[in-house]
Amino acid sequence: MPLDRSILRVSSPSSVPGHTMHGDWALPESEYSYIALFDLAKKHMLGKQSETVRFSDICAKPGNWFGGDDFTGKRYEDADVKYPGMLIHVMPNPCDLPYRMVDGRRRMEKLRRSGLDAGTFYVFEFEDCKEFISDFLIEENS
């Protein structure tokens, strides 16, 4: 983790700008951290081709990650499956699978429900994303 980044302070994990990692999804060395996905994509996306990956090889957060059903409602309905999600290869995950999903779980769920068992994703190596991982703190309301 970069030493020169300040720690992000948020009221809840849902307000973190990126892929949050806490609880079962925490990295071994950090209780609360996140990947700045925009910065990762900005550095590593140019010229990257999407790859087909089987859903059974992907560890994705559950549909109730933020307390409700993320696989219903407007955000789910608006999820456009023509855009590939983002995966990190060989990154620690609670499912002990080869890929950790960091963007696109609603799109993947739509594809699953349509009967597919694989989809297209942009795949990044864990080494390439380490510089974009920072800690965050949850501040208690005063």
C-alpha cells in the first residue's frame, strides 16, 4: 500500500469511491481498504482487450452487500451487459477463486439469469492494482 496517500474518512463503506474491502473481503494486511478503480483503469485500460471468463472462476460480492437486494431495482435494470466488468487475477478473495470481481456484479448477474455461464471482462493482475489500494476509516456520527 502506498505510504504517501492520506486515509479516506467516510460515514459508511457505500460512500467509498471504488471497490471496498472489509469483513470477509478485507485484504490480510488491512481491515478497511479500497481500490481506486478509475485510477487503475486510467493507467492500465488503454489497449486492453476483454477476455471471456467463466462465472464459476469469479468471486463476486453477494447481492445484499450494502444491505438491500442489489439485483432488483433501477441500478440492476440499468446495468448494461454490453460493457465488460473488471476482474483482478490472483487477488485474495473469500471464495478462494482465481478472479476477484471489482466491477460489474449486476451485469454478471443479468448474464447468469439469461442462462450464460461466462462473460467478457477486463482482467488485471493483482500486482498491477496494488498501487491503487488505500485504506479508509469509518467515522462515527457525533
